Amino acid sequence: MATPAPAKVAVIYYSSTGTNAALAKEIANTAEQAGAEVRLRRATELAPPAAIESNAAWAANVRATADIPEAAPEDVEWADAVIFGSPTRFGNVTSQLKQFIDQLGGLWAEGKLADKVYSGFTSSATLHGGQESTLLALYNTVHHFGGILVAPGYTAASKFVDGNPYGTSHVDAQGENPVDDTARKAARVQAERVVRMTTALKAGLSV
């Protein structure tokens, strides 16, 4: 029996001050270690330079992630699974990630977004600051794609510690709380589950 091709996973995120960039890298690294072929991509920044430079953490993150390619629709078309990441903005995804998703209309019209695995991660400045609603709003888009939603659920003991079955999340307290071991463990659980489920679907399903 031929060895199945590795799952192709695109991790596409937006991050302003670095929290979601750190989670994205953890997810991407874990997916690679689980045997997937991975593309780590960042959504194009829309904020003006003056706004970015007014926040030291924001400016530092822009410089630190400049070598990560910007996401393009071709990255989603290529992927078997897409893991989207965005901080919460008023209980929803950021305009930067939303603009990227809105660029996928052509692929959607051709049916090229259907039957892929999708998952998501997020962060907020405060506890109960919109993490769950952001992921649920993101997942509305997955339903329109005809995608296969793979959330982490409570599928590992560690999920009862981080407490978010919808996806990895972290409270950064306006930069005072760097991404911690709890969030990194949640990211690893989610990435491994996405790779495992995507690999099983590739091996067992013909649509």
C-alpha cells in the first residue's frame, strides 16, 4: 500500500502586537512535527504606519514577522486544512483577516473551498473579552464554504485547563501576559487534532 501524502496545512493569521503570531508559530511547528506540510502566512496589514509606530509592541511585531509571507488565496486552494487566527475585535475577527477571507470569493464560487478542514484560534486583552464569539463568527464562514470544522473540543485533559473547546485562545492583558504554557499546550492539541483528522479524511474519503 502506498504511503499517503502528508496533509497540507495552511496557518493563516493576523497579529498586531505578537500574541497571535506566537500562537500561529506554535501551531505551525506542531503541525510540521505531526507530519504535515505547512505554510505559515500572515494577513496583510491594513493599519497606517503612523498607527503602528505609535505602539511599540505593534511596531516590534511588524518587524519581527516581516519574513513571514503574506497570505494569498492560492495558499487556501493548496491546503487540505486551514487554521485561521485573529485577535478579537468587538467580539469578531479583525478587519485584516476579514479582508483576506473576502478575497476568497472566486475560489468559493468554483467550489474550491469545500471539503477542506478548518479550525481557528484567537486572543483578547481581557477575560471574557470575546474569544468564543470571535471563533463562532469565524466558523460561520466555514459553514458557507462547505468546510469540515475541526475544533479541539474537550478531547484532552489539558483542555479542561485552558477551558476553550472552540479553539486555542489567550488573554494577553494588553501585552502584560505573554503566551504561556497553557496556551501553547492548547495550540499543540489543536494542531495535532487538525493534522490527525485531515490525514484520516485524505486516506479514507473520496468525495
